[in-house]
Amino acid sequence: MYLRLSMTILMKVFYSFLILLQIGVIIYFVRRGRKKTLANGSIPSDDSYEGLRRLAMSVKPEQLKLKIPDTETFVYGVIMDWNTGDSMVTLATYITGAANLYLRSGGGVKGGGKNQNVGEAAAKFVANAQDYIGSALPAGVTEIPAPGCVRFYLLTNKQMYVAQEQVKHFDDGSSSWLPLFKQGNEVITEMMH
């Protein structure tokens, strides 16, 4: 029993460490983007971030050259919005392996899926999102999540679905969305290499 309790504690510490590591990486790139902006003398535009995010959510299966039977609901893209409190981070991924990372403060990574490791991680992330449709709701709007929350938008051939989770539930391991969140973070990690 002591060993089981120790393993549980170790797993919680490990998951918390991974989440803190990802937050640190995101903060690094947010600050780096701000420094580049200051060096260029221009101010990052929310329209640029909003435009890229809106474009990512509007991608259709035909644009990805996918032929999906009408008889099934198929997830072909996942947009993961993460409101860290200091910034907004948007990961846009598609079943083809295409992946982009947008930062509201400016900067990001475009065309990440051209790297084989990123493409494989992105395709796996999107494929596994298929299991979460039953836990999501049809998305009427595409708002950003509240501070300290992550919102998943599942793009399907039928409609868009959405689910939101608080980061604290990822930290304590109580979220059913934790496996998908970890896979999204794997895509981000591969993009940062």
C-alpha cells in the first residue's frame, strides 16, 4: 500500500513538472516574441493573432484534401487555446500533421508540421481527439478561455465541438482531458526543438 501511494505521489509530481515545464517554455517564447517586437520597433497586433486563430478554425476537410464519408463524424483538426493569465497560446493541428503555434503577444511557430516529429505528434493528437467528441459540446462561438483554462475546439466534418478545462485539474490529475492535454503539449515540445 505504501508503494502504491508513493507511485501515485510520484505520478502527480511528474505531471505537475511537465505542465510547469511547458508553461516555462511558453513564457520563454512569449518574452522572446516581445523582445523581437521591441527590437523591430513595431507593436504586435491583436488582429494578426485573431486573424490567424480565426483562419485556423475555418480550415475545412477539402482544404486538407480529405475525403470523409458523410456517414461518420470525423475529427480532422484540434485547436487548443491556453490562457496562461499573462498570454494566450493557440495550438492549431490537423490530421495531416500540419501544426502552428500562435502567441497573442506576437510570434509563434508556423509550418511546424514540416518537421517529421512535429507532424507525427500533431496527427496523433488529432486522431486521439476522436475519443473526446462525446465529452464536448457543439461550439456556437469560438471565444478564448478564461485565465487559467484550456479550451479544446474539435473540428469535424459535421460541426465544431468545444470543451474547456481548468489547468488546476490537469495539475492534480483529476481531468478526463489530461491525456489529450499532454499530447497537445508533446506537439508544442516537438515544435520547440
